Amino acid sequence: EAQVTQNPRYLITVTGKKLTVTCSQNMNHEYMSWYRQDPGLGLRQIYYSMNVEVTDKGDVPEGYKVSRKEKRNFPLILESPSPNQTSLYFCASSWDPSSYNEQFFGPGTRLTVL
Amino acid sequence: AQSVTQLDSHVSVSEGTPVLLRCNYSSSYSPSLFWYVQHPNKGLQLLLKYTSAATLVKGINGFEAEFKKSETSFHLTKPSAHMSDAAEYFCVPNNQGGKLIFGQGTELSVKP
């Protein structure tokens, strides 16, 4: 089944404790992206990747890191999480970033930073 | 960059009645537009997409949308609402570079 998977689905952590949210897709997509969703703010892009070893900042990259060592994986790293990073996170992928290709979304990771 | 306005933050309908979720876009050229749906505690799922091939686009679960250039609109409709349609709906332009710009969305409630 074609899908985007994220782990963990739920995470409660404390300020400053490094964490990684994994994202994996099995559709051989070139493009991958991370979004966060907050009440009243909609979804905002954090980082994206056009292909392996190519990443770039989205609208809200502060406090986050990403890497793209393999085509299928695009982990999101919070080196020192803070409470303002409490949010619902979505990973997405698509064949390429042209305007005609829809993005496929993972199920989301709900992160709480205390 | 393209942008959209979803004219209603919340829409409430009765089961079996028509659904209309309004979306207007702002662009100097025909954009690529998607409608996504997000059910409670779930990820986003593509309902349908407009890519200039046809102005009337049919999607999943009986939804459809019509691209009207003269009105710069891409409203989402369904003839008969079902309880399972209760969700958040997003009209999203896809700018070159893969950036999806999400607005506030429209929350659809369906009353029995």
C-alpha cells in the first residue's frame, strides 16, 4: 500500500530533550516536506527536500533540522525542543514539486513539549 | 504567489442536504488548485485537484468542484451530505516549488 508513515504518532517530552520524528514514504517520491498545524494558523511549511541531500527552509524553520540521506526517509529533528513547538506535525511527499502533483500526507505526529 | 480565501470558517448542514464550501483564488493566471479533507485526528487526504484539463472536477466520496475563471472561484460541492463528511476542508493552491499554502480551512458539521 502506497503511504507515508510517521513515528511516533504521539510524543510528550520535556524542554531541551532532543527528539527525532521519522517520516518514510514507499512511493519513490522525490519531494518531501514537513508541516506543522496549529489552531488558528493552519498548516505551515517547516522544511522541504527536492531530492536526496537537497533540503531547504520553509516558512517556520527555526528550532528544527532535517536530513535527506535516503530518498524514502526525511526525519525531523528538534535539537532542543521548547513549549512553542508543541504542535501537530505532518510529513508529506510527492513525485516532484511541480504544480500539478498533489502531496500525500502522513497520519501526523502530535508533539507536546512541557 | 497564489493565494486562496475560504469564505466560511464553519458550515453546518443537515444530513441529505447539499454541501457548498466556497473558495476564491487570487492569481493572474490559471492556478493549480486542490481540495484536501482532514477528518478529526487524521491526516490530510486529497479530495480532488484542478490542473486546467477540465473545469469541472470530480473527486472522491461524491464531491466535485468547478473552476470558474470569470469568478476566480473553485467551490466544493456535494449533492447530499453524509454524517461521515464532517471534517475540516482546505482549498490549497500549489505554487511552483511544491509549496502548499494552507489557509484557515472550513469546518463542515453535518446534523442528523
